Amino acid sequence: MVTVPRNWSPDPEQMALWPEVSGNAINGLGETARRRPRHVYWAPDPAAIPHGKAQLWFYRRNAGPEFGRERALRQEEALRPLPPLAPDPAPGTPGDWSARVKAQARALGAEAVGIARIDPDWIYEGHEIAWRNVIVLGIAMDHAVMQAAPEPAAGLEVVRQYTRGVRVSKALAGWLRAQGHDAAPEHGPLAGAISLVPAALAAGLGELGKHGSIINRELGSCFRLAAVLTDLELETDAPDIFGADDFCTHCRICADHCPPDAILAEKQTVRGEVKWYVDFDRCLPFFNETAGCAICVTVCPFSRPGVGETLLAKLARRAQRQRAQPE
């Protein structure tokens, strides 16, 4: 991990492009009523969001032949057409199809997979979707490569795994369509119609960490998300609560490693929900200048090979002791 001084200050060229509105306000920080999310970054059309000029600056800042090549590959995958929808839907129970979908997703390269019924509160304002279920995919990043964060090598690994997420989600959607069940892929980094983090939490991919990313049992936080939307009736998964949230309450590793000091010590109220939240206005300038940073998800103890497994075992023993205590 590359050490960055905590007295870091953003590039004035970038800050000259920033809008007057706070990204935290767009995200709903401090709002006590529930509402749907709004695109704050990674919009397909940067002109449609206040921080669009900063988004375009990210690509100018983090350029070069390797980034250009990897992004071109991702675009090629994104533009690849889906196969036609077979006219006769293959039969099967929701349980059978859930097992088949998960096995196929892993065979195609996803390291984690879960299923959730779509909640309208996950759909971005200005978008509507008619799909019933979301299949959420976890796409692992190479932790050894991510140790270079916030250097460009880590940013390139992020781009590579987003490309793999495109490939896996499109292949899984195509496989379902070949079985006669309509489906559509969702993948990053550009935001689509649905917010994938709450969908992933509902689908059992893990718990939200202090760093604002999901902590998964096997992958820690060193992974990216992709998904497939479908009307196929499936058995859904339950959230996976294994103690990461409580662990984050007492851990400061990601916060202590954050150069712009964007990781808050306590949970915040965001659109009517109390949860971990990262200060957008502090995080984004450093994120933009360092090809996506990724320090916090890399230093997270759950992401470190060997350490995460030990933590899980400790948390399981603690939970067992608590269950054994008389009420």
C-alpha cells in the first residue's frame, strides 16, 4: 500500500469544475424521509448531473495507453448484442431455477451471487423498470494487485474487473434468454437504473462497511458488482449478517488510511436510513486524482487473505457465546 500524506489537498484545476451543490445533498445526507436515490456520479450522460464536469476530468486525468485499451475492451463487451429470446420458456420451479442460475453465474466467472426481489426504493429517480428480480454478482479483484492503491496499477485492476463484470452479466442474461426467460444485464462503472449496493445487501452478498462498500464473507471488500434483471420467478436470498457491521464500529483502519479523511466515525441518516456513509465531497477529489483510489477496500481487514478468515471465525464464536447467554 502506497502511503499518502494526510495533509493532501486537491488539484485547483479539478476544483474549478465543481458545482455549487454538495454531493452529500444529492445523496440525501441528513434527510429523514425515505426517497429514491439520485445519480450523483458515473452518469451515462455527464451533462445530466451537476458533477458531470468532474466526471469527465477523471477520464482526462487517468488516461494513457493501458487505460485506453482496457476501457475500449469494456466498451466492446458492453456493445455486444444479447442473443434473441427463445420462444418457449424452459420449465422449472423457482428453487430449481435459483440453483441453476447460481451455478451458471459461478461457471461464467462470478465469485459471489445472490438473488433479491427488486425494491422500488433502489430505482434511481427518473428511471422505471418492470423487472421482478435481480441476480447480483460479485466480481473479485486481485488483492495483491490492489495493494498498489492509490497508484494507477490498482485503477487498471478495477477497470479490468468491471470489464469482467460486463462479460459475466451479459453472458448470464444471454443464457437466460436462450432458455426463453427474458433478462437484461446491469454493470458498472456507469450507473444504470438500479442502485446495486442495496440490492447486493438484500441478496445476501454481505454487510455495509464503514468505508461505504460491502464486506463479503469470502471476498472482503475487494470486489465489484454486476447484475442481471429478470422476470423469471426465483427463490430469493436473505441478508447475510455475520458481524461486520459491529466490527466496523470499533475498527478505524480504513478511516486512518483515508488521505482526504472522508470516512466518518459514526453512522449517518441518509434518505431516512441510518447507515455507514462516506463524505462524498471529501472523497471524490482524491478519488478523481488517483484512478479511483481504492485504499479503503484494500486495507479493510476482511479483504486481506488469511486475515478475513480468522476474523470470521472470531465473529462466529462471539455470536455463539451471545446466543448461549441466558436472557
